Amino acid sequence: MIFDAECNKSNVKSTFIIAEIGVNHNGSIELARKMIKSASKCGVDAVKFQTFVSEDLVSENAKTAEYQEKNTNENSQLEMLKKLELSYDDFYELKSYAEECGVVFLSSPFDFKSVDLLEKLGVSLYKLGSGELNNFELIDYVLNTDKPLILSTGMATLEEIKETYDFIENKEKLCILHCITGYPTSFEEANLNFIKTLQNELDVPIGFSDHSQGIELPIAAVALGACVVEKHFTLDKTLEGPDHKASLNPEEFKAMVSAIRHVEVAMGDGVRKFSENENEIKKVARKSIILNDNLKKGDVLEKEMLSIKRPGTGIAPKYVDDLIGKTVNKDLKSGHVLQWEDLE
């Protein structure tokens, strides 16, 4: 998949990190460009927007969600979305600018026209939001582009997720994201272990789309094996708009990216091996069998002649009973750290 190619540039398995700008641009191209630049400086792999035709997405009578109502001045979704809708020319400019900034441009389509627009732009992969999980017509339309698909699973039961998974015949370019659709998502409802459930149930890469107010959950998700992390991004949480308050600002996002990269390195390959640092400390922290007395060549070791003390540069304490009755082959002083070559 593209996120494998983009991220696996070293021997460390790298998480594909998406800064979800979404509609936090508030309909302003100038603000959107500033957000792309800022997100790129945080070390993200991709920036993601939302592409929709308002009239094709919602009916005139569709009301806003409670969290949207609190953070906007509109009571209808249509009124709110019309202010946030961008044109083809807008997206063309934003995609070009994202590429200048060295990040992948993504956008979630909500209708056929938006898929066509993104195809015209030449996007490299698609992300569909949780609300489209049971929208098989749109999923099929996206699949027909033959591009990789990242699919969120908020509001869905495991059975619904499996149903969509089974609907998608070619799963080679599919990634599924665990997601809780709550703005914000509390720690109590995050259920990060569902990532493991999805890993066991589905034979595709599993990631995490997060709506919590901190950076802890994405970091923990990566430790659980999430290969993609998506998180809302804003320049200012106090701005008017539906998603700003459930987003990370640049300082927080940069800290999250840094922590994820550290966790990736720390996860290792599961094979126990020792660094030069640990080997040096091992010599100091472990113990050896030490002589309590001066001995002459030919003396036979007795229990009271031996102590177990640091450093750990000699014969290990577990062999102390095996040494009783052994003969030393040279003169040795009290305090000597016994070595196997000291014995006949």
C-alpha cells in the first residue's frame, strides 16, 4: 500500500500519520495552506481534507449533531456544510501545496461527484469516514478507482465491519481503522483493545482514527500494532467550527508524532538481544563468585572460601556449588573474581 511505501524508509516499521484538517479550514484557502505547512513541520506523512457536495450529502432538514451545534452558529447541517465546501480549484491548489510541503494530500469523499473530483486531481489513495461504512455503492465506486482504501469503523458493530469487509473482494489495498465517533472520545469509551480484535478477525492492516483530546491514545494504539494513525489538526482550538475543540494544535501534534516515532523504535523485533550499554551495566550490576582467602596453587575450594559479590565479570553465582572440591591452578589473592581458567 502507499502508506507502506511512504513510511517504510528504514528498518523500523513506521506508522502512517495523517493530520485530519477536515473542515477546520473554515472555508478559507489561506487558512488551509497555513495548516498544511504547520502540519508538515510536525512530521506528519499526510494531510487530509473532506470533499463533498453539500446538497448531495445532506437533506435540507438534517440537523447538526450536539457537538456541532455547540461549536457553530448553524442549526442545519446543510447551512453549516455550505460554508465549508471547497471547489475543484481550491483542492487543486491545496494538493499542489501539500506536495510542495512534502506531505501526501488526502481527502475523504462523501459522494460520487467528489470521487470524480479527487480522481481528476490524481490522488494516490482514499479514506472513507465511518459514516460511509454501510454505503456499499460509494465504497464500490471508490474501489473501482483501483486505489488503496482506508476505511474508518466508528458507530459500527463487529458484525457490520465484517459485512463490509466481506463485501470488498480485493483486500490487498484495504486498511481498516478502529474509531470511536465521539467528539471528544473519552478514555473510558476508547476501547483500544478492539484494535487487537480487528487484527485477529480481519486479514488486513489495522489502524486508529482518534477523536480524544490528548495524545495518549494514538501512542498506545501504535504500541498495539496500529499501522495508521489519523488525528484532527487545528491551528487554534478556539476557532468557530465543528471539529476544532476535538483537534490537536501544532505543539500537541508535533509531540504526538515524536512520541509515536519513539515508540516505533522502542517496539523492536521481539528478539532479545543486548546493546553495548546494557552489556556494560551487566558487568557492574550482576555478581560473581569471589575469593575470601589467599589461595596457593593446588588448594581445594571449600564453601567458606567463597562469596557472591559484584562485579559480574567472573563465574556466575549459580555455579557456586559446582566449584566446591575444585582445585585452583595458580596462586590467587583474597578478593579475586574467579574465572573458569583459574581451575583445573
